[in-house]
Amino acid sequence: MSELNTYLKQLNKAHDDYEAKFGKGSLDDVIPYFDPVNPEIDNVQEGIRILRDAIENNKPLPKFSNDLKSDIIY
């Protein structure tokens, strides 16, 4: 298994832990905490850290406002 895949599994675990703490779907509309299109080890490690810090500090990640959501083009 590649090093990147190892970190992606850790990111998935952190994601699941976040949803266990804050509720299913709690990461919907959250401001991105890593680049899912071009994942790199540093980028994924930062995402893991952000999720774990939010869990540890009992502080959910910020979400997009309704106005900003309507301006996003995917």
C-alpha cells in the first residue's frame, strides 16, 4: 500500500470519528479541509490534523453560508 493510501485511510477514520462526535452529515457544507481533487500527503495530513483538532476541542468546523454556497461552481 502506498504512503498516500495509508494517510487517506487515516483521513477516512478521522472523518468517521468527526461524524460520530458531531452527527452524521455534520461535514456537509463544511469549508474544505483538504484538496480531494489533488490529494498529496502533506495536504491529507493537514486534513487529518484539522479534523482531530475539531474533535479534541469539541469545536465543529465552519460551514459555508447559504449565500456563498449558491456561488460555488463544481
